[in-house]
Amino acid sequence: MTWGELFAKGFRRPEGGGRSTKPTPTDFEFDVPVRDKATAYALCPNKKLKGAKVWLEAEWVVLRDPDTLVMHQDAQVPLVLKRRAAEAKPRASFPCEKAGKPDGKGDLRELRAGGLGSQRRGCLQSGAQAKYGDAGQAPR
């Protein structure tokens, strides 16, 4: 599977609206050659999903390079995670003063990445890793 095929299958658009139903990585401002090989790994395999539904509904990740991971959590937008240098301080990728709740009080602590990791930890530690696409071992 290539990056182009992965994005076309994983982030399909409905017909109409003036855009192709098969998005490309550049539609998401993700710089990767569409013909380069990509291998997707399921986070928590769901044997009930078959065919195209696997790409649209399953949660999967693809390693772009040693420091960049692309995650599919829904069919709307990819989540791109980049490793920061060990000495670098964490910083928001958006203006914190604009983050907020309906009541107008922002709380960035709710956006901790640890929450996402703890939800997935059980599946990954149990060894329930499956791979869609090309042959090979899931990264450990």
C-alpha cells in the first residue's frame, strides 16, 4: 500500500462538494510522496470490520519516519505526532489563550496525551497488534 492509497481509503469524502472523494496527503498539508510505501498497524484489531470499512473505521498508525507517527482515529482528519527533542520544552501548536470550553474557561490539562495512551495501552501491551497492508512485523 502507498501513502496515496492509504489516505484515499482512510479519509474518503462523500460525493459532491466539488472535491475528489479520494483525498491525498497534500489535502491535509502532509508532505509525503503519494507513491512511497506505507504500512499501517491496527491499534486494537476488530475482526468485524471487513474490506473498505477497515480503513475508514479502524484505529491504525503508520510510521512516517523515526520521529513522526500518523494516526487514524476517525475518517475526518489524520493525527500527526512528532517526537520532540529530549531537551525541548513542550509547547502547544495553537494559541492557548484561544482554547476554551463553552463556559469560556480553558483547561489544557484535559488535552493530555497520557489519556490517549492509557486507553490504548491495554491493547498494545496484550500483544493484540495486527497489521493491514504489507508483510512484516509490527514495531514494538
